[in-house]
Amino acid sequence: RPRVLSGIQPTSDSFHLGNYMGAVRQWVDLQRDHQPFFFIADQHAITVDWDPKLLRERTLRGAAQLLAAGVDPEKSAIFVQSHVPAHAQLAWVLNGLTGFGEARRMTQFKDKSAKGGEGAASVGLFAYPVLMAADILLYRPHYVPVGEDQRQHLELTRDLAQRFNGRFKKTFRLPEPYILKATAKIYDLQEPTRKMSKSSSSPNGIIDMLDDPKVTAKKIRSAVTDSETEVRFDLGAKPGVSNLLTIHSALSGESIAALEEQYAGKMYGDLKKDVADVVVDFVTPFRERTLELLDAQDHLQQVLAQGAEVAGQVAESTLRDVYQRIGFVAPT
Ligand code: TYM
């Protein structure tokens, strides 16, 4: 079975709808006929300011949310990045193969370091995509299910894999991004030309999956649309309406075309009300399951221990090959 791997950062109390639709939903689907590895990227979370207590809580909340979303520990290795030391170890090797200019070109680094200036950004933030490449390459996955914003990091990953294979010996598989066009980028409800993101300026633009469903419904009802009245999918001219249609379609299973037909002659308010219902029906049980799982910390820890065990074996075997091929002397 082809392997898949992906990760999510524990940088917020709750996954948002973009995380779910852009990535986690595909993880759940792919686990059926793939060999999956999914992890909470706690090491990526310390590339910007963090609070240790929150990081600890959010890491466990992240794991609980994966399970609540349907990631199944019987099928998938679910683990915490820092539990498998090979990630950081391979990242160090890849650092030596990555050009400074190449890392600097990463748009996420440019965006995230824009506020305080490059000088205020951490070296960790700069090296972030290299750690991500290590995360991926260790498992030799065929596919990496992510949202559109990770595409450039995957290109770097492939470049590094190719470089390593060419310079030493074929060691890594070149992974393919698995990005579903329909939901690759979910937009902010208040600023529908920007992606929904943990660092959005207004909390009203983000649908946090663990929010009180009433709050979520209210946010959707006050989503920004446009001054026309026609419900039509057109990302350029009607980003707000299009985003609502995307969300509706992904959760209800109805096609965009069918929805357009259904809302012909109706008002934006009708669409918003229905999107709110569809989302609330989805997040309500998700939230309940997550809270239950968080009450069963022993079970959660056990799942993570088992995941780290399975992942660790694969990762360490790749790392041994790498160390040998680059000329590190094996300890006796
Ligand atoms: P992170 O934690 O920012 O996001 C987790 C996943 O959610 C996707 N995503 C979105 N998809 C659609 N619309 C949106 N508005 C949206 N916002 C976020 C992201 O694309 C991602 O798939 N660097 C990664 C974590 C990571 C990783 C890896 C991923 C670390 N190592 C190895 C894959 C493989 C990140 O910060 O994702």
C-alpha cells in the first residue's frame, strides 16, 4: 500500500475549518487504502513565540481532534513529532544541503518574518521548511495531503530529496503533494481573499471547530459577501459567496452546480443560514467527541506511544541509511 504522511502544528486551541477541509479530511479518507503516518508538529510550533503550558495542552488537543475527526489509530500511526528524534536528526543533515538563498525564498518565511523584520525572526523559522522536508522524507511517502499553502514547501522537499539521491545514493522517494483543488484553500469569512489562518486579524473570520456552535453559526451569518444578490461560484468576482459554497458543498456532498441551482432567486441570507446549519451539524458531534477524548488522557497517551513506536522504527531505519551514506561513522 502506498504511504501517506502529513502533520499539523499545535499552535492554536482548535483546528479551524481550513485545516479540516484542506488536510485532515483527506487524511481520514486516505487511511483506508494507504499506510498512513500523521503527526502533531510540536517542533515546528517553537519556531515562533510559544507558551510551554499551552503547547503541551494544544499538542494533546491536536491528537484528540485527529481522533475525533476520524483518524483511526488502528489504521494510522498517530504521533508527536518530538517523540521521534530522527526528525530533528535528519533535518540537521538536510540543513547542510540547503542553500541559504533557497530557504530565504520560501514565501511563508517572508510572510511570517515580515512583521518584525528578518532580524527578529528565529533561525528555527528560517529552517522550518528543512525540518518539514525531514518529516516527510524519513517515511518515503508517496503522497503528502496538505492545503495549497504548503505546496512550496513540498517543492523544496522534492528538490532536497533529488539532491541527496544524486549526490549520495538513491535514498528518498520524491513525494507527490496531494492537494484537492476544491478545498485546497478555505478563505477567511471576513476577508474572503485571504486564506483562513490562525493568525488572521479578526477572530470572526475563522471557524474554530471547537468553538461553541452558536458562535460559529453567528460568524457564518455575518460573513462578508458582496453587493450583488446572485448566488454564483466565482472566486474572482464573488470570493465570499464562493467560499460559502465551497464549505457547503464539501460538508453536504452536494455539487456547487446543484447548489447554484438550488439558490437561484434566493438571497444571500438563505445561503448563510443553510451553511451555518451544515457546519453546526458537523462541528457539534466533533466537539463532543474531542472533549470526551480529552477526558481519557491515558487512552490518548497510549495511542501516541503506539504511533511513535511504529513511526520511530521506519524513521530510524531511513536515518541509519542516511548517516551511513553521508559518511558518519556508526557507533559500535
Ligand atoms: P498547519 O498546521 O498550518 O496546517 C495544517 C494543514 O491545514 C492546511 N490548511 C489549510 N487548507 C485549506 N485552507 C486553509 N485556509 C488552510 N489553512 C491551513 C495546511 O495546508 C496543512 O496541510 N508546515 C505544516 C505542518 C507540517 C507538515 C509537515 C505538513 C510540518 N511538517 C510534513 C505535511 C508534511 C503547517 O504548518 O501546517
